[in-house]
Amino acid sequence: MAQAGATLQNYNNDLVRCIEELREKREELNRSVAADEEEKGAQDSVSQRRESVNLQKKKAPSA
């Protein structure tokens, strides 16, 4: 009976280790996604400014 308990404890330890590793990977992915979204937001902001400038140039009367 003691061996069965030890086997279950080892199994539980492995599960806990795997869950902790998955949580770490999830946190890493969340940080990566947040950084990508921030970068994309900055790029979108630049694109919007370019479009605004291009629209202003089109509206300006030609001399």
C-alpha cells in the first residue's frame, strides 16, 4: 500500500510541475502578445498619420 501511495505522490508531483511549466509558458506568451500588440499599435499610429498627411496633400490646392 505504501508503494501505491508513493506512486500517486510521484504522479501528483509530475502534474504540479507540468502545470507550473504551462503557467510560465502562458505568462511568457501573454507578454509576447502584449509586446506585439503595442508594436502593432505604434505601427498603426504611424500609418494613420501618413494617411492623414496624404489626405491633406490631396485636399490642398495645387499652385
